[in-house]
Amino acid sequence: MTPTLEQEYDKRIIKLPELTERDRLEAMSIAVLGLIVSGMEVRKEVAQELLGRWEKLKGGEGE
């Protein structure tokens, strides 16, 4: 079974209780962009999951 973006993120980043969902998404986005810029491929599922989480967050804020 392929781990989700959240599971991969949680293995690499220490959870801090004061981090908001937006903070976590920003960190994950920066990590994914770093992979892309360094020439690595990012699975479509990972990009879709990250985008979906941003859309969900945006919808919750009423923007």
C-alpha cells in the first residue's frame, strides 16, 4: 500500500501543536516544489492530494 502524503510528511516533520493546517500545507507544498525544482518527479496522486487539501482549506475559510 502506498503511504499518503500526510503519512510521508508525518514521518519527516516533528509535529508541533501550534501548527495550523495552513502551516502544514505550506510546508508540504514547499517540500513538493523542492522535489520538482531538483528534477525529481512527483506522483500525480501526491499532487492531487495536496491540491485537494488546499481547496478544502480554502472552502473552509470562505474565500
